[in-house]
Amino acid sequence: MPEKAVSSTNPSLLGVFAHPDDESLLAGGVLAQHAAAHARTAVVTMTWAPDSARAAELADALRVLGAGAPRMLGYGGARNEQADPGRARLVDAPLDEVVAALVKQIRTFRPDIVVTHDALGQLTGHPDHRRTHQAALLAVQDAGLAHLHPGAGAPWQPRAVYCATHPESGVGDLGPLLEAVGKAVLAVPDAYATTTVDATPWLDQKWAAILAHRGEAARARPLPGILARQPTEVRRRILATEYFTRLATGPAPDDPHRLTA
């Protein structure tokens, strides 16, 4: 994930996120950056039905970011019964089923990089975020092994996973804003944030994508609505930096810390 897009040879990127708007809030700058460099980008969204109002908003946001059409798995949300009343909640669905669905997406799109949530589930520790993190890591490993999920397409091994995160030193203005509406603030130690991306060149695009999630921007507690009520300088300060933890995938024969007999 280069911090400066320079050519059409930039790695392809597949975002795997729990809800519509997560892609814009957590990785909108990176998605816009890669699209501007003519890299292939796409987003898989775990919850909400493809025929819902949230899906239409997601389509608008992805269009702004240059990330193609929505790829929605349609699971129900842990905290929102309207996400897809006819489907199991993501947190209740069999993990093998969820992983298999993601393996199919990975093998179809064949990304170099997968971007998803961190183990904490971002600052608020949302259970859908944590479940998505778990399923995405398993799917990335499974996708490269031909004997697993043979009906999901030819094997494909992404080169790396980047988990969107918030280091303790980077919470800044966002912490008090979340606490003011009764939300948790969970951050990782600074050493866990291995990659810091300056999203400033794509900030207007990122904000437009967030605002495309109109229903969330109009509500008081969701982050788009919180940000919409802030002064421009505060909002830009919060959105200007994206943090990630990079995880290697597949075999690593050059690992200096590997086990020995």
C-alpha cells in the first residue's frame, strides 16, 4: 500500500468491511488514491441487503471513490434489524459459510491487497467489525489453497492484509466526540499501526463519499452524522490520516523468527 500513488502498476485492492460507510470512513483516502493511480479497487460489504436504501447510498459512495459496484453479502447487522430482516445476523452465521463467501469474492477479484477491520473492531469495538476481521483473515489464507473451497474458483493468494486501525496517539479529536454519544473508544498501541497514509490529497473525495451515506449523515450517533456537525477544520483533522496494521499472508520462507527443529 504505497502512500503515494505513482503509476498504473499500483497493487489492486479489495476492501472487506462490515457496513456501508465503513469503506469511506476507514479507507476512503486509500481507495481514492489507488483508483486515481488506475489500480483495480473494489469493496465487499458484509451486511445489508442489495435492494436496501443503504445499498443505493453505498453505490453512490463507491462511485465517488472509483471502487466499482457494491458487492454485498447481505447478512443482518448485530445492532440493526433493518439490515436484512430475512437473513441471519453476521455474528450468528456459521463462520465457515461466511469465510466461503469471502473466498469466492477474493478469487473472483484477485486482489494484491485486502483491507479490512482490525481485531478490536475499530474504536467502538462493533461486533460486526470484529466478525468481519476474523472472517477476512481466514478467507485470505483459504483463498490460496486449492483444496479448500474448490467450488469458489481458482486459488489466489493476496500479498498482504491491511487492518484499518486507530493508534492511541492518533485518536485525537475523535475520542471525545464518540464518548459524548455514549460510544466506546478502543485504540491499539502505537507500534501496531505499521502504516500511516496521508489522505489529504483525497480528502474532499473521501468526505463526499461519506456524505453519500445520507441516512447515516442525518442521524446523531453514527460517525458520518457526528462529523457532519463538526467545524470543517476539526473534521478534516480527523479524516486526514488513515492508519493500518500490515499483516503478511501465505508462506514466509525469509522470516528470521521462524521455528526451528
